[in-house]
Amino acid sequence: AVLDVNTFILSAQPMVELIGKIQSERYENLIIDLRGNGGGSLGAPVVLGQFLYREPIDAGVYLTRKWYDLHGKAPSAEELKQIPLAEELNYQGFMSALKEHGSVRMVIPGHNREIFSGKVYVLIDGATGSACEPLVHLLREKGIATVVGETTFGGMLSGVAMPVKDGVEVWVPIVDYFTAERKRIDRVGVAPTVQVPAEKAMDWVLMDISGEKR
């Protein structure tokens, strides 16, 4: 199955429906194409992550200016563990928790639902950014997927669009991000497991599935 995701829109429902179709067909391999995906909201990546992994996933921490005003620096390993957990894994709940606490730790809970049991590949390029990047990092670090292509954009800051005038808006970052290992993705990106030119990533995967020599 090839799941071509060019954006993570606000609603997670389309991802739920696509996953249902993939489950019903019992595919042996799943290729998730995130090339050119500039991100979006949290709902769909959470749904996709739980389809690929049953155990709890520590998805890192989000920090606002309020955190830095109080602490003056990124969290230590001990401070990171004390940051309150997001109770709702959606955009509205996420922003509400940030306003209240100034920082939020996101842990995707474990579950007993069916997960994809075949081999998983993720295709990335220099335009893969924002909400895609923590997902790609987790899939690579947990060994859930073989990540193929080029290092991601490195644009992992949450922000808001602020109107200026005459229909002009300025996008302003308001939330910083660190992985569970206290690594920064913004301006760094996520490196692939297998580095090849992005336009050849699909060819590499299809050859790997078929067992052909590269």
C-alpha cells in the first residue's frame, strides 16, 4: 500500500478511514510518502503513529515563552519528566494546555488495537516539515520504519497567523519543541535511515521490497 500524505489537515478522520482500508486489505508492505508535506495539526500524525506502534510513545515537549521566562533555558532531563502531560491529543486541547502551563509533554498512550504488522517505509525530502518531523523521528528511532530520502526541512516550531492589514498575515512561531531525548529538530531536521535523492526514494523502496540489487 502507498499512503501519499501531502498535508496533515486539522481533522484526523480522513486518516482513520484510510487506515481502515489498509487494514481490510492485509497489505504486506506500507509506504508512507511524506515528501513535500509541510505539516499541519496533531490529530492525523497521532492516529498514524498508533496504527504503527502499540506501546506508549513519548513524543517530546512543547515550550512557550512562559517556560523560558521562568527557566531561561531548555529543560534538563529531570525537568522534562516533570512537564505536565497533554490530556487531549488534538490541536484545541494542545493549545489550551500550553496557555495554562506554558509547557506540555506529549505521550501518545499505548493501546490494544490492531497495528500494521508488515514492513513500513517512509519517504522524506527537504520539504517534509513541521508536524511530520516528530513523527519521522519517532518512527526512525523506534525502528518502526525504514526512512528513505533526504533530511527533512527542520521547521519544527508551532505558530499562529497574525493579521496585519489588507488580507496580509504574518506567521509567528510561539512554541518551541524538543524530542524526548532533548534534541532540537528546528533548523536541524531529521536524517533518513537510507539517504538517496528524494526523487529516487520510491525506486529504492520498490527495489528493496522486490529483493533486487541496488
